[in-house]
Amino acid sequence: MHIFYVQGGGLGHLTRTDRLIKTLNISSEDVLIITPSIYTHYFKQYNCVNLSWSDTPNVWTNRVLQVINTTLVEAFYVDAFPFGIQSELVTVFKTFPDLIYIYVARLLKWETYINITIKDYDFVFSKTFVLEDLYPTHQDWIIKNSKQHLHLQLDQDYFPLVKFSDQPYVMVVHSGGQADVLKLIDIAITNNLSTPNLQIVVFTQVAITISHTKVIILNDVYPVKQYYRAAEKIYTAAGFNSISELKAYKSKHIAIPLDKLYDDQFFRVKHRTTNS
């Protein structure tokens, strides 16, 4: 069984994991995802073990240990946070040192993360998949703490063209939180005030209400890639998945970096521009 430890509550963590599984051509029947995300219902093809955000890191650790004890593990994949979001994986690594551990590395504010979690534990991963440009200090740590590291570009699912509407429309796509979604909507409205007959279609997983004639809000729609090609513009935050999956639509993709604890979206946008 391929176990994926996917810490983080956002939809993006599971979306990235789904794409990684498909890129590596792993059968869904051989996948077990351990996560506190509330969005597992979008990924019914996988078996999931649900963690609770209200539990302590020690409870998370014990749940992972229990899963490993009762599962024939082919490999254990760690998404984004190498020791877990609060060092909860350190005991797992020490308890089962002979497992194949694979780190899936996306951009982190490395010094922020390492200072909050653990500084003095040198664990060596069997392999690291590097998915995008990282802080140099993060990249150096990976080289030191991985037997093998590979740069990997995730495959994108193909979706045929679907028009959301016969009217011209722009899209705002962001799962949450509420304040971030409202910020993106406000920017989209401001940028498109002078365009007549234009719909602003908001795809989000949070409950919001906007009283504006141009704005349509859709909750709980996933995926939305099928609507990209016909959209006039696409507004998103600058998260990993949005930047990655919208490369083909870069000319009409407006990526708004948001200030996050661990994800440096400003760094990602800067390097997106530099590498273009």
C-alpha cells in the first residue's frame, strides 16, 4: 500500500496528491491517504483515514503508527511538511526506520517552518520529489537529507472545453478562507467594472454572499478546469496548484499572492515571472 500523509486543511493539498498519484501511475486501489482535510469526498476513488484538527499532534502520531502497524506499506509519502506540520512524524520515523519514506516538496517558508517544528533531527528520506522552485536553504536541506532527489512536473488532467455560459465570463477560483475569497472577488469586480454583459463566476467551498449584479457564486463545484478555456480571465490566489494547472492560460490568469504562514506565494509569483 502507498500511504500518503497529507497534512493541511485546504483542498490544494489533496489536489496535489491526486495529481502526484496519477503522475506516478499508482493504482487508486493501492492508495491510502491520511489527512485532516474536509475535502476527501472529492476523491472517493481513494481510501482515506481522517484526522481531526481538534486533536493534538500526539494523537495524530498514534493514528499514523496504528495505520502502519496494520498495513503492508510499500512506501510512505509526506506532502509539503517533512516532519509533519507540528513534528508529529518524528516518532513515526524513529519507530519504523526501515520504511521507504518519500518527501513531496513544494515551496515552504523554510526558516519559519523549521523554527516552529524541529531543528536538530537529521532524518534521511529515501527520495524527494521537488515540484517547484524552493528557498535555497530548503533545497540544500533536501540535498543533505535525501538519498535521491528528483525534479518532477505533475501531469495535468485533460478536460474538454465546456462553456459555463454563452455570455462572456471571468472566473474567481479559491476554496477558502472567506476573507481571501472576498479579496479575490473584489479585485475581479474592480478590474471588470467597465465591461458590459460580463459575468463574474466564483467557484469556492466557503459560504459567502455578494450582492452584485455581475457576480454568481457556486459552492462545492470541483473540478472547474473544464471552464478555463472559455473564460475571459481567471482570478486565483498564487497557490501551487493554481500556478501549475494554469500555465497553459498564463496570459489570462491573474494570480494574486496571499500572505500565508508557510506558503510564500509572493516568492512563487516572482519566480513564475522570472522563469517565463
